Amino acid sequence: MIRPNSASNLSSKFTITMARKGGPKITLFLLFISIIAFGVFVPVFAPLPSLSSSSHSHRHRKVFTANARSFEIADDVFWKDGKPFRIIGGDLHYFRILPEYWEDRLLRAKALGLNTIQTYVPWNLHEPQPGNLVFEGIADLVSFLKICQKLDFLVMLRAGPYICAEWDLGGFPAWLLAIEPALKLRSSDPAYLKLVDKWWGILLPKVAHLLYNNGGPIIMVQIENEFGSYGDDQSYLHHLVKLAREHLGENIVLYTTDGGTRETLEKGTIRGDAVFSAVDFSTGEDPSPIFKLQKEFNAPGKSPPLSAEFYTGWLTHWGEDLQHTGAGFTASALEKIFSQNGSAVLYMAHGGTNFGFYNGANTIADESGYTYKPDITSYDYDAPIKESGDVDNAKFRALKRVIGRHSVASLPSTPPDNEKTGYGPIRLQKTAFLFDLLDMINPADVVESRNPVSMESVGQVFNMFGFLVYVSEYASKDDGNILFIPKVHDRAQVFVLCSSDDKERRPTYIGTIERWSNEKLLLPNTKCASNISLIVLVENMGRVNYGQYMFDRKGILSSVYLDGRILDGWKMITIPLHTLNEVPRTNLITLVAHSRIVTSSALRKLEDSERVSKEPALYTAHFSIEKDNQVKDTFISFSGWGKGIAFVNDFNIGRYWPSFGPQCTLYVPAPILHRGENVLVILELESHHPELVVNSVDQPDFTCGSSKSNVHQL
């Protein structure tokens, strides 16, 4: 995806024009006679290009003499089974949708008029730990591809190994960052390539039988992703091509996608006819000169104009205005491309949700160098198919009208939106202070070191996401102590505790150190018979997924200074909270969800203390759904709460941060819920709602914080 320096500079993508020429009458006559002779009706996927060349005539004769499946590029046209084919595609990511809803969302894409689905494959989802391979549940790629085939979709598979996608670390497993000496990601570094070889040696054989020539839906496989916006290592790209050919054979169309500029195409494409070079560019740009430039980077006759990402919207970071692109503007840009007989892939057709801890982040250039910007939980993207699958909206209708005008076959009727409901107020009970639960952590999972180490380097299972607690000790001074942590990724809440005199004394909240506004903190004088415990809770808010700062370790990444001197002697304790495809050995959420007793006698005594309200705590609610037909999609509103993570029936529905905005609600798909008792667990990091209540509502809300809708009419 093309990344501007500011999120307000919306990028979007254009479809590629398919060359159309006139053909001699005799060729059309012979074609007509052939159809009559064989009694065959051949469906047409796009207006026929010129039939004047012998290669065109040969291809059309071939269709009536053999039933071989083929997808090829020739004469600057895509050919499917010997017929010209226009790609009307859309990105729809299986890992952002519950498996129970894959077919539902694909049917909505079918109703939009799409014939091709493009999806990334995130390495980190499938290999969360070295050798721990996951291809079940939301990671069941093969099942998703088979549903695509069942619904008569073709597939463009973006196999990576880097994908960007606003996904944590651009799809790379975080454990790559713990390897020493450090790997040079996205390069011909032999140590990195060895791991890529191993990964693709697992992934590509899994999908080889689903290539189009083998009877499956996959017509094209992408090599890397927008490499021209990152590096200039042709050896790396050639290595990936060779590796893909070894596993997938010579017939599959390999492709690259790069921004439509000479610089990015020079660095990101592979000259010759081994790989097809597609482009992406901002919605509203004139596609003609970009497609003309694209032809320079493809072999003669091998450049059907294709925008592999036509942006229907844009991503939103925490603290920003909600991104929105006008339906009419988006539709007119698509119309311009289709009127030139081009191909396009909508990015996104359906965005979905960044469930778990998998949201990515960007770095935005500013006067101080750069600012870290994590993505919100929703990946709605202002796409025509909304986060919850809704299609009753202006953008869906406008794009469908454009697609319908340029499709030979009539489009399916638009399905109704899935019914949603609000279950009303849900009252919670404070169940445990987070720090009290650390006693349940296996001592073998606690790492000790002279200096703090990163989340990745702790090296324990299930420590790559979420939170890491750092604990050290210091002696208090009469005038207090100055704490300085130069490098924190991404957000650290600082507490002090003297437990020598009162066993029920609680940690005292001192302040928060943020990656984007690092400041020194004053630790006040605390009378204590022993050294004071310094507790630093660091939250990983999502690894950078794009650009030069992508090597993004988490935790405390520097020495810690107390009054100008390095503070030594640290313990690192992982917080076992599960994400999409991992359940930790000690599942705190399950433990808390089924505990109806307060775990600390201090809870009730200290409920009204402002300082204690800043101590992270877990809250639990049990709510019932009486009948099966009442189990529907819903949204939980966290308005009035601070910042945290929410779990419904042990499923991590994502992060909330209404005080920062713009997202107020988290989407809860119906398959997570069930008839009978359902359990909501919240890890609140800062301050709870005064009435300990959340609301289940039937619509999303993106009006929290100071943010408002930001409409782009470029």
C-alpha cells in the first residue's frame, strides 16, 4: 500500500485498462461459424479485445478444442481458459473475519460484482513461535480458499513473506526480532533467507494443489509487497521468484505490486517476463500515464493494466479523525478505469477487524522526526462491505452500479444486512487487581537480568504481544527520585510499592511514559523500612508494519536511569493473555471469568481511592441470552472507560481507548456468543466507568475523544 507521510493524504487505487483494438470481419465470421459448429455457448467475462492477431485467433480456437484450465498474460490482456478476462477484484482477509462468516462476506463480495478475491497470508498468524505451525480456525487458509472456489471466485494470493496490511510487524513473526545477530528483514541476508525458505517450504506446498492450472482458484501469487517503497535488493526478489517456482511450478503467474512511480518500479519490479508488475496509486489520479509507465517494466505484450489496490477508503490510527471517502468520488474514479476496459482490485472490499493484538502501526514524519501511530481495532476501512458485513450503504450501491455497467453477466441481488441487536447495559464487578495475579505466574517464566530486555528477547512462550511487567528496587530519597526511561515501546505505566509494613498496601500510580511523548517522572519520597519496588507495566500497542522503522521491538529498550544513574537488577514477567491463535499455559482470562469472588480483600476498601483506580484491574460480567434466535451481532460501547482489552467468552475482541478516540465500540460477531450465559472480561488499565457498566448496542460508534469523521473528496 502506498503510504503518504500524513494519514490525511488518502491513497487509493485504479483499475488497469485492457487494450481494445478492431478486428477484421473475416475473423469474427470464422469465430461465429465455430460457435455454431460446436454448439457451444461460451460466457464472456469482458469485452473482447482485438481478434486481428494470429495469437488471438489461435487462443479462441484453443478454447473449443480442449477443456484445459489456464490463466495467462499475452497481448497485454489477461486470458482465462483462452478468453480475455478482466479482474474485478477485492481484498478480503480471512484473518480479519471469523471463519463462520467467511462465506457470508464472500457472498456479499459476489453481490458487489467481484470475480476475484485478493488476500494476504500473515506469517506471524501461522507460525507464532518457531516451529509452532497453526492452520486451524481463523488461520485455516486452505478452507478459506476452498470456499472462494465454491463461490466461483478466482484468488490472487499475497504470500509475502512481508505483507504490510496494517498487521503487526507487516506479517513477520515477532520472534524474528529476537534472533542474534539481528536479521536484516526484507533482504538477501542469508540468515533471513534461510527462515523464509523454511516458511515458504511449508506454506506454498499447502496451496499448490489449489492453483488454477491444478483445478483450484489461485490465478496469481504475489512476490513480497511494495518492495520498491522500502529497498533496492534485486537478489532478494530473484531468490523469492526462484523459491516460488520450485514449489509452484512454471505456469503460475507471479506478480509484484508497487507504487506507480518510476522510482518505486525501478526498485520493486523484476525486469523480463518472469514476473508481472502491477501498480497502485492514489484514487483520483489519472491512470493513463501510470499504466503507460507500467508497460516499461513489463515484457512486451505482458502488461495488462492492473491496479492491484484501488483504495476504497483508508486506515485510522488512535487519536485521529475517522477516515472516510465519499461514495460518489470513489465510484467515479472506478468508472474512469473501467471505461478504459481496465482491471482493478478494491482495497478494501471488506476490511473486517484487527482482533486480538494483531493491529499494526505506522510512523508519521513530523517536526520531531517521526511519531508512532498505532491502528485502531476496527479495520472497517470505509470499505463498501462494512466491518459487520453491512452492505446497505451509499458506497456499496455506487460501486455496484459502476461494476454492473461493465459486467457482461447480471449481478446477484444484494443481500440484506445481518440483523444486529443491543443487549443493553451490562454491569461488571471488579474481580482482581492485575498485579495480584502475578503470583500465579510460573517462576520459570520470570526472567531476571541486570538490564531490562525486550519483550521479544524474554524468550518465553506467549510473550510477543500484550504486556510485560518490569520490576526492580531502589532506595527512596527525602526529596524524591527522578526516573528516566529513554526508550519505551510503546506505553509504560509506572507504580511504586512498599510492602514491608502492610501486606495489603497497594502499588501507587506515579505516571505514564509514552513512546511518542517521553518524559521524566518524579518518584515521591516514600517512607519504607526496605527498598521500594519499582513496577513498570509496558504495553505493546502494535508493531510498525511499514517503512524504515519496521524493526520494532517492544518493552523497555534502553537502560533505566534513577537520578542520572543506571538502575540495575530487573525481573521481567509476562502477562499471559491470549490473542487469536494462542492460548497461554496459564489463562488468566479463563481463570477470572469463572471466579465470582474478589481475589483481594483490599478491593472493597480501596474502591474510591483515585490513585488505586489507576491500578490495572480485571472486571467481569455474566450476561444471558435466552433464545437461539436472539444470538446476533452486537457492539460493546466502552464510553466512560479508560483504556484496555476486552474478551467475550475467552475471545479477544480487541483494544478499546475511548478517551483517545475515535473508536467507542468493539464489534462482537454473533458466532462468539451463544444461548445461555456469556462472559465479558475487561482488563482496564487506567480508570473504570464510575458505574461499572458497559452497553451492548446495535450500531458502531466512532465519535469518542475529540475525533470526528474526516471526509476526503480528493
